[in-house]
Amino acid sequence: MAFLLEVLIGGLLAGIMYTMVALGFVLIYKASGVFNFAQGAMVLFAALTFVTLSEHGLAFPWALAASVAVMLALGVTIERVVLRPLVNAAPMALFLATLGLAFVLEGFAQLIYGTQVHGLELGISDAPIRSLPIEVSKLDLFAAGVAAALVAALGVLFQTTRAGVGLRAVADDPVAAVAVGLDLQRLWAIAWGGAGVVALVAGLLWGARVGVQFSLSLVVLKALPVLIIGGFSSIGGVIAGGLIVGASEKLAEVYVGSHVGGGIETWFPYVLAVGFLIARPTGLFGERLVERV
Amino acid sequence: MSRSRVSTFFSVFGAALLATACRSRTDASPVGGGTVAAGGASPATVAAGNEQYFPLQSYRVGPYAAGGSGFFGGFIDYMQLVNIRDGGVNGVKLTWSECETEYVVERGVECYERLKGGLNGAPVAATNPLSVGIAYATIDRQTADKIPLITINHGRTDSTDGRVFPYVFPISLNPYSEISAIVNYIGQREGGLDHLGGKKVAVLYHGSPYGKETQPIAELLARKYGFTVTHIEVPHPGTEQESQWLQIKRLAPNWIILRGWGIMNPVALKTAAKIGFPVDHIIGNIWSNSEEDVIPAGPAAIGYVAITTHPSGRDFPVLKEVDKYVLSAGKGNMSDPKRVGTGYYNLGINNGILNVEAVRVAQAKYGNKPLTGEQVRWGFEHINIDEKRLNELGAAGLLQPIKLSCSDHEGGGAVRFVQWDGTQFKRISDWVKADRPLLRPIIEESSTKYAKEKGITVRDCDGEAQL
Amino acid sequence: MSSNATAWPSSSDVNEAAASTSRPLRQTLRIAAFILCAGAVVSLPFLVTDYVLSAILVPVLALALAGTGQNLVTGYAGQLSVGSAAFMSVGAFATYDAHLHVPGIPLLAAFVCGGLAAALTGVFFGLPSLRIRGFYLVVSTLAAQFFVEWLFTKVGWFSDYSPSGVITAPPLAVAGFDLSSPGGHYWLSLLVVAPLVALGRNLVRGRVGRAWMAVRDMETAAAVVGVRTGRAKLLAFGVGSFYCGIAGALWAFAYLGTVESHGLDLDRSFQVLFIVILGGLGSVAGPFIGAAFVILLPILLDQVGSAIVGGSVDPGLLQNVEKIVFGALVILLLIKQPAGMARLFYIASIRIGRWRARPA
């Protein structure tokens, strides 16, 4: 029983890590309807920026501030240079453009920062807290805390600030948003800049977990089932999706996987997502598609 | 840009692509950092065409770039050393060019096809792709083209049997020898192989054919020595290993053998620390033994043990020579000089030593001139590096004694064990041998099956030896 | 207007270009041109080097065939699929197993077996399309991608229990002709690809193709007027995956000579998607242009790079620059001409026709 709980809690915490990456997707999709496959490359770029600045002697708060500035600038630049010209393009073309963008970012990151592997220390160890009945690592708890704070901040942003309400309006109906005079370009820039900062947070947490190297961009593959289960445009959905994916994949790996030789974690979340979609074709919390003929 | 200009641009572009496709391949130009006929010899005596060429299917970009840049950096630096210090191999300069594969199989194949004709008349000696996938894809081609394929420390295990694979050389260590040596070491640590009975060993492996390769041997050894072995898979890429290590925690093995690759390694060590498994009972295999594998794990990696056939360090005589002749002259290949002497770099040095030795041995038979792949293959098969030769090469302790033959393309099969102390890998053992006689029949079974499938006639090594 | 219009040029453009020659002469010229082209294509092994044959032409043909399959599913039927590499993998392994376990089976029959296995897999993973629409559908083919990779690594039977899980191709021979030379590989690929593409072309111009396009453009309306949308979608998945399966068999047998379970991975699926979108969704020549672009571009960049900087630049740096250039070119192409390069060439040919037909 204790083992089951351990696996479950471990899965939930892993799910929170996936949610961190997925949040960036949601921000961009909510604002501009684009599925940003380059988010993984942005996570990598952000982590490399921070790590390189730290290794060159910058103290933690300064490195963090500088990285935030860099990612904001990057997000805004991407929106201006890549997305603005592609405003009315088909979703497939947009998706592939972000794929091309991922290539550019990866090449750029390796060009500037090199290809060495780096360790990332946030000052919080991954060692388990032994006083609890079930061992949970401090880093996991910290990540959960940061995720909660980030989600709360985004929630506040969307509900109270003008930009946030504007983004919700754009997600609802872009044409109507323009009609009432919202500055679409500015809102998109904010969304992309925000996604850049979220990528930095995800990059720092994941980097502390696995180190900073090229494969860090692969974390995006787990974000996709999270988004599909939770819906592409709902923050609450993404959290739910993350927890569901994390818990179920770990439980499946341990209890089902041991009978078939293991390794089912790669495809299980996707099969789960298919199952969810068959029941609810637009995701748990996504908007219902209304089709007019 | 107006639409017509864009159309024109792409039409010209398309024409350029076609032109690229049609260009003849015999005069392939070098890509990137390879120097052609470098060194201090006066131009008048270096005749065009008195060079031996090594095409390098390197990877300096992508997920495995850290390892690739180290390996090819070391290899190139060693060849520079031979050129600068010795004037080449008996006067024949070494030349090379790089072709980026990004560790992708078909790019490795394309690079091979593009460069196999030689460089400016210099014939190809051998290829060293450092990639299992590329090796598999080029085995048939290289056998038909008669160009040796060197897969140091990896590759098809059954290519050890040179009677079926005349042109493939898994020099110094094949996957079966790896695991056998590790089990022998575990036996040593337990006080003798007979003390292994009743112990639990878990093998945490990368979810790929490479990771699975040694399963049958692990089970064979478990039956022989009486320990239980459990195989646990980490799906690629291995950024999340929570469930695997929870299973390990429940299993509570005495030892863990780590068959990792890339990011899986540091994550394994960190997750081990998280669940409280003692890191000095984790033994990493040959692809989990580099600085790049432990640095991201931070303090969780201190005490981790791994095997190596190429211990890190700059105190070996050959590395001091590289320092003196190549690095001080500013001709070093590594962009970060701190990486000289690390694991992958030293693997490159060892690889360079072996490739150059093969050329040297072949020249003794065929003459001091640029050699064909077939001749260099003879050289590889007659490599006999003993302790005395190791001292001459300045690689005692860095490279193991290696003797290849027609039927044995591995030659070594011994490893040293190193332990990470937070800043470097310290050597904690001498050469530990694998149980090669036990493994040979299994290898031959696999190679004979392959020969039958492909219709290959098995070579008669004794017959050839008499020629 | 924006450069994103997808309507083809009006008939007056075409007439203008063609006004100068008479009809029967044009017909004869077209047949002659076709025969000349076909002859040139078939006799290429005598004209180009082995390198071009085995490292450029064969992979381009194999990828173009995969692109054609992808085109049918995504371009004509509008079903988003990113699992083409998984279907290629199924085709490769199934062809290998058919060849292994059915003694004496002709090579082409083994290919067909591979294609059928892939088609069945495609239909299975395409079943969710009956219920899920739009971008969400990618999850089903993504599941296929990861599941197939896992299956072929885990279950040793598929790779004949080889310890490394890698399959190697048997010697290639069709009807007694030995095809193991680079030229032979090329002819095999041509023999397989040409009829399939012709078949595909006929398919999309017929009833089936029209049903697919109806499903793509207005699915609800199509169902209302009686098009059997469910059947059309599954047929698209089946046929598209059949093509991908045979492309995978070609890739493994005629090109690399080997394949492992992770060799045809998500990156490859994206590559096939690139080929189709860059070449032109919904066009027959598109996949060929796209495949040529994707294969030749890195080589071209290599040559240009080394020509510009000589031998004195760190190859890693050069490689990263090439990656950036590749991504930037893709983005540029998508911005300027989202209908793909086939359309660009079409426009170019129209303009050449206009230029030549200009008043003297």
C-alpha cells in the first residue's frame, strides 16, 4: 500500500513538471491559436542562458533577471518575425513554421552556448525528506510550489489585468476583439513574451532535475498528451491533464509494464489521450467545437 | 519580396540543388576543420598524393555532440601529433575531413558514400563513425568496397568473428565482454566470484537495441554464478526515471549495472540519490562513463563507479606529447582546452593510436606509401600491441594490450574501473578481463547464423595465415 | 493582396501561354517529351555516379513515396497524421518477416505484404478519426509512432530474435535479375514508386479522391449529401499507410540495407510532413520536389559553407549555421508560398510561358 502511494505521489509530482512545460503552450494557443512546437527549444535556450550566465560568475538573482529579459525579448522577436507574417495561414503551415523555428533556436543555442553539458544547482537538493511517512524529494515539493505560484499568477493576470482580459477576449473571438479596438499585435507579443518566461521557469526546474543539455528540449513530447487531455486553451485543464498523465503513466509503468517487459511510458500517455478524446473530443476542459455548414 | 522574385529565387535554388547532385564525387572538398597536408615538412618534399586519408563521420551538433566533439577532437589531435612530430607514418602524412552526421544514420551513410573515394587522391584507410546505427548501415557497403569499419568499444558483437566480418572491427571491447568484465569486478568486490551466489543484480538499460544487447549474457552469467538478475528498461530518452527507481527500491538489489546513453545517465544517478540507493554500488558501462554523464548530476554522482578502456587524465606520456607538439602550437582541435584528457577525448586518442598502428603494420608489409583499404585491413588484423609497444607509444595504462587476428577482431576485452570524486574520475583498479572463452562460442553461433542468412563464405583463417 | 491565395491561376493565363502552338502538334510534342523524360529517368544509372544513385536518388524516391502516402491522408483527406515513420517501420519489418518466414517469396510480393501490414496498422490507428477532428487527431498517430517503436524493440520475433534488434536486408533480386548494385537499387525503387504514384494520381482524380476532398473541406456538408465520410477517412488512412509501408521497405532494403526500431522515429515523421507541406499539399509532384529539397539542402549547404570559409572554420559552428539556415528557409517558404514549391514552379513556368509568348 505504501508502495502504491509512493508511485502515485511520484507520478503526481512528475505530472506537475510536465504541466510547467505545457503552460507555455497554453499561453500561446490561447492568444493566437498556434501550437508552438518550438516551446521545447525555448526551454532549452532559457536554461542554457541562465546556466552560462551563472558559470561566468553572475550571482543567482542577476542571472535570473538577465535570463528573464532575454526570454522576453526572444518571445517578442519570434512573434514579430515569424508569426506576424503568417497571420492567416493554415494551422498546418503554422505548426510547421514553429517546427522550423525549433531548428533555428536549437542551432542558435548550440552556436552561442556550445554543446557541453551543464549541471544546474538551484540550491535545493533532490534528497528525500525522511520525516514524512512517504519519501518525497525537496526539489519535487519546491517544483510543485513554484507551479502553484505560477498558475496563481497567471490566473490573476488573466482575470484582473487589462492585458490578461484582452488575451481571453482574443482567445474567445479574435475578430470581435479587433472590432472593440484591442491591439492584437501587442497582445500577441505579451503572450509570446510570457511563454518565454514560463519556458525559463520550466527550464530551470527541469534543468535542476536532469541537467542542461540538448535532450532537455525533448520534455516537450510529454507536454502534448497533457494538453490534449486538458484542452489546449485552459490553464485549469492543463493542471488536471498534467496530474492525470503523470500519475497514470507511472502507475501503468510499474503495475502493467512489469508484465510486458517495461518501457510503456513512452506511448501510454498518448493512448490514454486517445481514450479521453474519444469520450470528449475537445479535451476535458477545452471549448466545444461548433461547426457551421 | 514580390512573388516573381521568390519564384526566381527558388528556381535558381532548385538548379543549384541539381548541380550539387550531379557533381562528381572524386574530388570531394574538405568540410570544416580538417587540415590538408599540414605540418612542418617543406613543401618541396611533400608530393601531392603521398597521404593517407581518414574520412570522419563526426557529430558535433545535436544530443550527443558532447561525446562526438570529444572523441573526434582526440582522434584529430593524435593524427596531428603523428604528422607534426613524426612527419606522418614513415613519411606518409595523414589527412582527414569531417562530415557532420548529427548521429543520424542516413547522414552517416551519405557521408560515407560521398567520401569513400578518397581526398585529393589520398586513399581511404578506414572509417570510424562512433555510432551503432551508422555502423550497421555501412557494414555491407564497406565490405563490398573493401574499406575497414572500426567500431571501437561498440558495434555488432558477432563482428568480433573476423571470419564472417572481414572488414568490421569492434576493437578493444565488445558488448558481451563489457558485461562479463563488470560481473568479474563485482565478484572481486564481493570477495570472489564464488561469493556472488544469492546476490541480486539489476540491470538498468536504455530502451533501445543497444541497451538490450547484453541481456542473454547477463542471464547466462547469473545462472553460472548463482545470482539473480533483473532487467529494468528506461524508455528513451530517459528524462524521467521515477517509476524505474521505485521498482529498484522495492527490489533492493545489491548492485546495479547501468547501460545508459546520453541524458539517461545523470538522471539515473540523481534519481538513485533521491530514493537512497548507494551510488558506489552503481556500475556504469562503457557509454555511461564520461564526465558529461556525471557533471549534470552534481553531488549525487560522487562515488559512482564506471568501466573504461580509456582512463581520463593528462599524465600519460602520449598526452604530454600532444600537449607539447599540438596544443602549444595552437593546433589543438578542442575549442575548450579543459576537455583535453577527459573520457571521450582519450577514447579518441586510443582510437587514433590503433588506426595509425594499423597503417604502420600494413606499411611494413606493403611498403611506405598510401595504402588501400584492403591493405589497411591486413594491418588491423595483425596489430599486436604488447606492453613494450605500449611504452613506446606512451600509452601504458591508457590503452590495454591488444592483439587482433583474422578470427578475433576485438583483441582486448579488458577494462579498468574508475570512480568519480566530484572533479575527476580516479582509477580504482587495474585491467579486469572479461571471460572471453565463455563468450566466444555464443559469438560464433551468431556469426555463423548471419553468414548463412547472407550467403557469406566463412574465411579459413589458418589457410590465410599460411599464405 | 496577401501572398496566401490558394486558387490556381485563371484559364486565361494558361491559354495565353499555350496560344502559340496548335493542338495536334502539342499533343505529339507532349507524348514525345514524356517518352524522352521516361527514357532519361530509366537510363540514369548509366549517366550518373554511384554516389548520386545510392545516396541521393534512392532516398529521394523512397521519401517521395512516403510523402505521397502522407499527402493522401493529410493533403487530400485532411486527416492530420504524424505517424508516417511508424507505418514505414511496420512496412520494413513486415517485408523482412514475410521474406524470412515464407520461403521463396518473390521480393515484390514481400513488399506488398509489408504495405498491407502497414495499411492495417494505419486503419487501426486511424479509427479515432471517426470521432476526433482537427488538430487533436495528431495524438492518435503519435501514439502509433511511439507504440510501434516500443513494439519492435520489445518483441524479438519481429527482428528474428537478433540480439541487437536490427534487421538486415536480404540480397535483392526481382524475376531473376540481381539488383544489388546501386543502379539495381535505383531501378527497384523506380519499379516500385512509378506505378504507385500513377495509381495514386488516378485515385485522387476519381470518385475516391473527390470523397476525400469533400471530407477535408466540409465534412458535415459531405455527410449530409451522402458521402460516406467514415469509410472515406479509413480508406485514406489505409491507402496512405500502404504507400508509407512500401516506402519504409524501400528505405530499409534499397537504401540503408538495415533498419532498427528507433531508426524511423518522430523526427522522420516530421521530415515526411515537411516534404509534403514544402512540396505542396495536394499535388502529385509536390512530394518529389519536397524530398529532393530535404535531402539535397544539407549537402548543398555543406558545399557552400566549405567553399565560402575554406577549411578553417570549426565544423560544429558551420553545422549550427546550416541548421539555422535550414529552419529559416523553411519559415520563409511557408510565409511566402504556403501552397508549396510545386506551386512556385508552376508559377515560374507560367511566367516563362508568358515571357516567351510576349509580342515580338
